[in-house]
Amino acid sequence: VVRKAIAARAAADAASAAVLCINLSRASIEDRSFPEFVARALGQSGIPGQALCFEIDDGDAIACLPEAARFARELRPLGCRFTLDGFGRAGIGFEHVKALPLDFLKIDGSIILQILRVPEALANVRAIQRVCKVIGIRTIAEMVESDNSLERLRAVEVDYAQGFGIDKPRPF
């Protein structure tokens, strides 16, 4: 997957600012040779590390926190970015978030889907956004399905949004 993503990104316009987000499995996170593989693939392709953002599931982050932190620390010097995916689902706390060198935190879609009808959900998103701002991590709302949801998220200053309300998936 990483090799194909890097090849697709390399085949695109060299001046493109496109960032490819790649979900990592726990097996990849725990594989000590994987960061070296990524570094080698980047070096051979000529694309900058900033073109890749690796997503670590919050459940996997809890299960293998030291390995996830090591993985991110090894690839960060190349410019690779890191996202904690699904925050708010598996019970990971901000003490875990601070242990990882993250660029982004994705607020789980199950919370985002409730923000129009459950006041506590929007309050939860607002609290997550405020803490992330203090610790220097940008937020992404998952599963944004409508303009109304997007408007609420803008009001609480969530940094980015993804979902069918933004755009449909399409080929690279």
C-alpha cells in the first residue's frame, strides 16, 4: 500500500501539495523495519516526506503506544506527518495523545454525527478542539455529512473536516 501510494503521488504533478493519508495496521507499527522501508521508498521516489501522513487508530495507539511513538519519531525527520484516527471512540486520553508526536487528531465520526441533535456531542468536540489547540495539534472532524454540521464545526474552530458533506471519494 505504501509503495503504491508513493508511486501514485510521484506520478502526479511534482508541484502538487497533495498529501496522502495512509492508515497503518498494528502489525506495521510494531514492525521495526517498516520506518526504514518507508524512508527507502521515499528516497527512491523523490517525493518529500511531507507528502505522507500516517494514520494510527486510537485503539492501536493504546495497545502499542511505545511502538507507535517510536515509529513516528523515526519518520518525523523525513517530514512525514501523523494523525491519531478515531479519537473519542476507544477511550484514549490526552495523556496518550501527548505521548505521540502528532500533527492531527481525528475526532471520531460517531461523535460528529451527533452534533446537530445532542448538545453534549458538540460540547465534547469544542473541548477536544480547545485542548488540541493548547498542545499544538490540529483537529479533523470525520463523517461531516451536511452544511449544517460543517457550520457548527466552524463555530467551534475545528481545523479540518472530511466526509460526504465535503466531497465524495474519487480516484487520485
